[in-house]
Amino acid sequence: MSTMHCTYRDYIITAEVLQYAGSPTPWAGGCRITDPEGRTTRRFPLPLDHAFLADLEKAQHASIAHGKWLVDQCLDHGRALYAQAA
């Protein structure tokens, strides 16, 4: 399976879609984000009410869109992409 990715505001967003065979909506959307310094986040799943889709390509597109929203939240609103050390 090919992995969909894009560069957005100097961040690389990679769709990381998981398959759950046997389900009517087998594709669980999610993404990883790599910042300009090369650090990569954990997998961010789509919000639960939109997490599972029936079509792989739609799941990948939704995952990329979610990643773009997360980058916007980080850069425009100061939300952290990485977990803070305790």
C-alpha cells in the first residue's frame, strides 16, 4: 500500500491509516507529523466520530486534512504537537 503524504507549512504530514479487516468501515484514519527539525510525532488518530471510513483513499485524504489542522493549531494557536516531559 502506498502512503500518502504532503508538505504543509514546512511540516511533513504522513497519512497512517490502519486496516481492521471484516469491518464495514475497515479504515482507521490517522497521521504522523514531522517538523522542520526532523522530529516525528506519535500517530494522531482522527476524532472518534470520523475515525473509521469505508474507503482507503478517503481515509488517507481525511488523515492529511487532520494533520494540516493540527499544524495550524500548533503554529497559529500555540498547541503542542509533542507530549511534554513530566
